[in-house]
Amino acid sequence: MKVYYCKSFTGRYPVGTAAIILANNIAEAKKLLEIELTDHGLKQEISYSQIMEIDRSRPQALILNDGDY
């Protein structure tokens, strides 16, 4: 299982957004995120370029949203 993140989808308010997706591949991650967003009343199409894979081969910290617009 791979770990992906997306921090560029449209949310309810004009502030930053971020999501973590666990999937077998990027296509599955895209589909899962679009389904989840739709379930939350935020239907939209996510491009593959919006989804980033987290490199699990090394320790790291990722700031998904620091509050900066």
C-alpha cells in the first residue's frame, strides 16, 4: 500500500485543504479521493498532478498546511 497526499483541492471555505490517501497506485488514490470529496459534498475532478506520493524509504516530516494562503 502506498501513501499519497493532496493539498490543492477545493474545500468548503477559502482556506488550505489537505488529504491523505492510502492506495495501491495513483489511479486508485485519485478515485478514492474523488469519491470521498463527493461524499462530503465537495464533488470535483482531481488531476494526477495534484496527488503526490510520500517517499516511505526515509524518515521525514511533511507540513501539509501551515495556514498560509
